[in-house]
Amino acid sequence: MAAIALDVNGRKRQVDVAPDTPLLWVLRDILGLTGTKFGCGQSLCGACTVHLDGEPIRSCVTPVSQAARGRITTIEGLSADRSHPIQKAWIAEDVPQCGYCQSGMIMSAAALLAKKPRPQEKDIDEALGGHICRCGTYQRIRRAIHVAARATPAAAGFRSGTRPGGAVGGRENGGGR
């Protein structure tokens, strides 16, 4: 065990875990941030996607010691009040069915929009490639990304973690269950 300092959703946290513990389990089991989901444990489905310094990573295969070097943003830290443009579009387009994959999809979509405020279809394909939605809501996901892109001026910035704070989990806001 080692004391590891983390910056999660704008808050400094310290955890006492083995350095090779997957970040996912630290987030869920130690810090109580359950919006990030376990899907496969092999970086294949995308349910566990969070941001590390604004870049989407798969937390199921990222050792907590590697994540300690940067700023971690989970679905709970994307927006305290569901006001992030991608969350608003997810709700407006009624994207989730079961909601399980949604937090990972939202985190990857937010990272995409931060880099490319007006993404093309190929950009969406690249950003969400490797994400699995067992309910098949891919067309609604695409629509929501385009809605968010149109709704927000490019200069407004889709920055990860700009509004650290409260939980945004739950089917109604795209955070999953």
C-alpha cells in the first residue's frame, strides 16, 4: 500500500492503495464516485472512460499511480448541475435506454468537443470507436453530439472539469446507473 495523492474533479484526495490498483476501483470503491462504470476490465467497451488532463482514458486498465500525475475528471465532475452542453443534448435527444454505457460515452464526447467543437462524422467515429452500447442508441448519440456542437459557440469551450462538484449520475442525465 502507498499513499497516493489525486486531483479528482477539482478536489485533492489521498488514497492508500497499491500503486497498480486500477483507477476505476479507486474512483468507485474508495472515493464513492460510482458514475464511472465497470464493463469489461480490458479497455474494450468504454464504460469506464474518464478524463486525465482532458484526455479520455479507460480507468479499468489505468493504474492509479499513472493517474496521480494529472487532473482526473469523472462524469460527476463534468458538471454539478447537468449544464454541460453534451449532458443537455443527451437529455434533449433522449439518448439513454439502460444508461450503463452513457457516462463513458459522454466523457468521450465531451473530450471530442473540447478538441473539435464542430466534429464531422469521421471525428465522432474515431472518438467513440471502441465504445459499446448494448441498447444500440448510436444514432441518438450522434444526434446529441451534433446538437451540443450547434448549441454552443466554439469559443465557449467544452473543457473537462470546468465546473467541479456534485454528482450527475442517473439515467435522466446520461450518467448511467
